[in-house]
Amino acid sequence: RKDLKGAMESLIEQKRQKLSTVEKLDEHMDFASQLIFAQNRGDLTAENVNQCVLEMMIAAPDTLSVTLFFMLILIAEHPTVEEEMMREIETVMGKQELQS
């Protein structure tokens, strides 16, 4: 827990430093940036920011994997939907090779 907290603090500090050196701030705005600015305004504490970033890092892979799993199950159960998706991919990609 202590190591994870330290890693989050380090990542947030790196983000904070990056934000202080960019020329166009709007190109680097994301949720973590919004949290940092909220802390700067006094709306959040450093601990609030750390906790939010930590929750994003931990929760996102789990919820994404479950969502993808059920999406693939539904596609497999509905072959006409799969065929439509493949036609759309072929329409957009043409003869280009698909890449991950």
C-alpha cells in the first residue's frame, strides 16, 4: 500500500511538472489535470487527488476487461451483428491490413 501510494504521488508530481512547462494547456487537459487544478484552487486535498488517480488506475483495467468480455460474448451470440461489424470494418479499412 505504501509503495503504491508513493508511486501515485510520483506520477502526479510528474504530471504537475509537465503541466507547468507546456505551451498549450488545452492539449494536455485530462482528468488527472483537472484534479491537479482543483487541488491548486483548494477544492481538493493532495490525498483526494492521489485517491482519485489510484482508483482510476486500479478500477479501469478490471471494468474494461469485464465489458470487453461481455461484448465479445454478445457478438458471438449474434452472428448477424458480427457480420455487420465486419462489413463496416471492411468499408472503412478497405484492403489495409488490420493492426492492433
